[in-house]
Amino acid sequence: MTTIWDELDFFTARERWGVSKLISGYLLLSLDLIRAEIDTPIIIIKAYATSGHATNSLHYHGLAVDFYCPNISPREATKRIIK
């Protein structure tokens, strides 16, 4: 059976997503496209969560992700992402 994870080039369900099956497919595809465009690794800190975020956090719905790019500054990552 094919899943959204099979469609991704840069991410796997084994990363720190929280409960990987509860992550939005749109979020996963978007992150994969962003990763291809910025041409540097994206390290996932957390996506789906059950606590630790604001009351109405999109993390609780699998619609948000915390990440960093180890090879570039946050400013450079932001520039590349919004380019």
C-alpha cells in the first residue's frame, strides 16, 4: 500500500514528527518542496504534538512543524523559503 511518505524525496516517517501518521499530507508535501528549493537539509524537531505548545496550536492537528537548517542561519533559511 502506497502512503504519502512514499511520495517524499527528503523525509521519512522515522524522523521526529511525533505520531507520523497524524501529520498532514499537504504539510509533508510542502516541506518536501521547500527542502528541494532551499537546497540544504531540514532537521525536524517536532510536528504532531499533544502538549507543549499554545492552546490552539496547529501542532495538535498535525498542521505545523518545528525545524531548523543546520548549514545556514535562520535568516538565510527564511530568505530561501520565501523567495
